[in-house]
Amino acid sequence: MATLLKFYRPFFPIRFPNSVRTIRLTSHHSHTLFFKPKPKKSSLIRCTRLSSLSSPQPSVPSSSTELWLYNTMSKKKQVFKPKVEGLVGMYVCGVTAYDLSHIGHARVYVTFDVLYRYLRHLGCEVRYVRNFTDVDDKIIARANKLGEDPISLSRRYCEEFRQDMIYLHCLPPSVEPRVSDHMPQIIDMIKQILDNGYAYSVDGDVYFNVDKFPEYGRLSGRNLEDNRAGERVAVDSRKKNPADFALWKAAKEGEPCWESPWGLGRPGWHIECSAMSAAYLGYSFDIHGGGMDLVFPHHENEIAQSCAACKQSNISYWIHNGFVTVDSEKMSKSLGNFFTIRQVIDLYHPLALRLFLMGTHYRSPINYSDGQLESASDRIFYIYQTLHDCENVLSPNEVAIRVDLIPPDTANCVNNFQNIFEASMSDDLHTSVVMAAISDPLKTINDLLHTRKGKKQDLRMESLAALERIIRNVLTVLGLMPTSYSEVLQQLREKALKRAKLTEDQVLKKIEERTTARRNKEYEKSDSIRKDLAAVGIALMDSGEGTTWRPAVPLALQEQQVTAT
């Protein structure tokens, strides 16, 4: 017999203080917002908007820099104007938790973590909701294969996903609701859709009637006549239209199920996000996001459901990131061409993976390769090594920065980088431009640290402090700031040794052999040792104080990159 699961606990409300909260935006103007807490015991989803929680009219978060975001609905970039001044509601579709997440998932959540961080940087208070799908055909199939309870299996992989997000420096959302905890809200929404005449029930199943919703297809640009059933929607002769999709599925033997007005069953795939976004953000909020593969059918169906349940339903901006590809083919579990986050960070530092994912504009496809990861790892080592060297010089001096004392060249470098950061991020989150622009302040730091001219420059310490501060601030907004430069550099070295299949003692022994060979004028042997280490990504650096090593892109991959350019 089917397993009967009952839900008694109300959904998690997001608590806001009863008192007035003042939010200061980057324009230095003060805006007052009033938040009304949700009722503690109600599980019903009311036809309300997030904007009803406050009285101010919509406005741009910052008067100094307008944020432009590409809206999939309008097919163009638009100025971002939240429905409530200073308060942003954002819902991002989470993972279906039945296995370890791959780097395609990583791209989605790094993308929206960057947006989350940047909105906060602009002075907005963001209510960020990211769900877990823990009731789904794939979860049930995997659980049956392993002989495990589907809900327990999914909970385990939810925790694994959370750990992956910590590795990648993704901030936790305001709330992470699970489908299994929100059956009352889902059932209530299906009732509303039925009552409003947009759905029909057949033998314990409930289907959305797409013919009743003339605007179906407006997000994806598909005509209803051209639409096929969605990826997870089975063709059923009982449907009035093949494109009709399940809101509720009748119980099957061995599957988790819940009581409902239509009998025992479980929700269809799409209804969960409509119900949970409405539960935490209302029917009208600012941003709904996810991967490009969700535009159709998932987000198209979400729009239909939400509007059918509440005519006032409105999401201002639909934002989607591009795919991670392997050999120009979308990476996915179903195609079997994926790399899990754990597999990648076993050999590369998580921040190198984050930098790789941010090195291409979020809407463009990004092709995964070892060469790309090696380049990202090499780049991030250079960034942190430069900042570590700078920190070592500054720490004994405790320089207090005075802007009026910074030399004009340094001030120009700082201001140019700040301007590029603001302009690029506000132009639809062009992180790749920011990471390219960071080269100038890093080069200036290295000149001040290591060249004769730089070491003699007036107000050298003040310049170093100003440059380090602006880079640190930008890296913090981008989620690339480590807790310790020395610690992350050591971790990057350890990953490089693992890829090279060497220990540090073995590398140091090679350095000793090379030093001896050079002393004995055995230059051919010396060059051979250097080349052998370079081939596996270990670069030797000679100085007056001796020879040290650092991670580098292996020679063969360097040659491939040169050929490609």
C-alpha cells in the first residue's frame, strides 16, 4: 500500500521586526520601511503582494548607479526597480536532491549568489528564497534502487548540497523551503486554480488546462500549438490538451503520498515553486531565477499556475543563466556528461571553480575543460599571492589611509577600478570585465612591492593600503575573499601537488638536485628538472634568496592555449 505522510507543522515564516527599520542606500538617502510579520498559524496562501508590506513607491536601489538586468520576459535589459523601495524579493529554483550536484548547478547558484551580494552591496535588503525539491520521480526512482526512503535520501543530499555551497562561498538564502514541508500550501493553491476554472481532475490526478490561459508561452516565446509536453510531463490520453501538465498526481504503490481532496497523491513538479514563492514572497515580487533550461516548461508553467491562482500575480524580472557545456553539449545528469562539484574541488580549489564560473558572462554558455580550471587556479593564486605580499608589508606599519595623501597615479588606478566595477556589475553583472580590470591595481601593487622605482615612491605605504582595500572590497562583493591569504595559498599549493601526483618533499628534493646541477654547471640536467616539473604544473622561481615553487598551468595546456589564441 502507499505510504501515508501527514503534515502538521506550519511553514517557516521569515521574521521581520515590528519596529521601523531604516535602510541606507548607496546614495546616502534614508528610506523607512514598515514590515508586517506573517500570521504564525495560517498555512493558506493569500492573494497578496510583497509590496503590500510597505507603503513607499517603487524606486531604483541607488541613485548614483542604475542596475540593469536582462529580463527573459521582455527579451531585453531593463533598469532594476524593486516593487518596494530598498526591499527585494528573489526566488531561485533549487536542486532536485537525489545525487551530488554537478558544476552546472554550481553555475546557477554562484550566479545568483553574485546577484544577491551585489544587491546587498547597493544597500537593498534581500529576501532570498531557494527551494529544495524533495518529492520527485527521479528521487523516488533513485530511492527504490537503493532501497532507501525517498524523503530520507533527499534530505541527505540536501545537506550535501549545502556543504557544496559553503565550499563555493555562496551565502545561505533567507529561507530554504522543502516541498515535503509545504503540502498545505500546495494543496491550497491547486484548490484555488480549480475554483478559478483553470484545471480539471481525472481519476485522482489534477491537470492544468493550458487552453484556459491565453498567455501561455509568453516567457518562452512558444506558440501553444507548437508546444510539446514538458520534460517531466508524461503524455496522457485523458488530457484535454497534450500540453496540459500535472498539478497533482494520484498515489502509486511504493511512493510517498499525502491526503488531498482528490485522494492520496503527491504534487506535480511545477506547482511547488508557485506555492512556496507565494508563501514567502507573496504573488507579486521582484526576481525569479534559475538555469536557462527552466524557461520551458518549468517557469512557463509557474507563470500559468500563479496567475490562475491569483490574477494579481506578477514577477518583475525573470533571470536565467547559460549552460555549462562539455564539448559544446549541455552538461546534465541525464546525458551522463557531468562532473560533480566534489569531483572538481577534489583537484581544484573551490574558489578557483568559482572564479572559472564567473569568468564568462552569466548568460553565455561556458565550456568546461581542465585547461580552463588550470587557468582559473593560476589566476587566483596570483591574486592572493599579490595581496598576501602586500599584507606582509603593510601589517607592521598599520597605515591609516588618507585619500588626500595618495599620489595622483594611485588615486587614478583606484578610481578607475572602482568605476569599472560599478559600471560592469550594474550592466547585467559583467563579472568577467571586473576580473579582467583587477589586473591594473594588482600590477601597481607588484610594482610598488618589487621594483626599484616602486620601492622609492613617495607615500608607498598609503598607496599599497588604498590598492589593497579596493581589491579586497571588490573580492568581498564577488564572494572571492578568503578568510586568510596564507591559508588559501597553502590550499592551492596542496591541490597543485595532488594534480601533479607529487608531495612537497619530492618537489623540494628536485629543487635541491637542480641547485646542485647548476652549481656543477650541469645546465642540461638543471633545465630538464625545471621542464619536468613545469610539465605537471609546478613552476620554479629563482631569486637571490634561493629557489621556490608555485602552482602553474602545465606546459602542455599552456601550449594548447597559445595555439587556440
